Amino acid sequence: MLGRNSSHFWGVVLDAPEPLELARFYAALMRWEIVKDEPDFVGVAPGGNHVEYLAFQRSADYERPTWPNEAGHQQMMMHLDIEVPDLPRAVAAAVAAGATEASFQPQDTVRVMLDPVGHPFCLYVDSSV
């Protein structure tokens, strides 16, 4: 047990060649704000009393991941899942913010998107409701 409570921060950190540029993309995409801005580490969060964050750290040797995975190429190590109320509108908003729709889409109810430096993320509508 980590001894955590609901006021302790937690988050995900992605490597990036330019952390501030990727933070700006995700801040626009999620309607979050930049809450930490250092030369090699930038974080975004929803604001208010939230404890979750998404951060970006500089990686000088960053290699864009390949989607879908290909042997001998940098593979995706993780991806973000983002539930949205309207999939076509969310895809359009993501593209307007700077994402691209991946050419390979393994599911009809999920859209795999690529952020400006190639990290895959999925947009989906919860079909259980």
C-alpha cells in the first residue's frame, strides 16, 4: 500500500521532444489548463480541486511510436482512453486541435487518434448506457 489518500496527486507523464508544445495540444483537447511550466517538464490539469494531471517531459532522443506496432520500430508503450459524448464531433475537435486520425482503426466504436508527436489516444462513447 502506498499510503495515498484522495488529496495526493497522480498522473501520467509522456515523453516529448518539446513538452510545452504537446502540453498546449492536450490543454486545448481536454479544455484543461497548464499548471506547471518548466523547460523540461510541463503539466496540464482540469483545474479546481482535482488531483489528476497529464504531464510531458523532454526526451532529446524521442522517437515517434508506430501505430499499429511494427517489428523493429518504436512501439506504442501506452495510450490514453478518452470517453466523449459524440464521437464524430470529438474526432473533428481533436483534428482541429492538431491530432490526426490513425489510418488503422481496429474497432468501429472507437477512433484511434495520434497526437502531434505520434502518441496514440482513443476516443470512444460509452455504449453501456
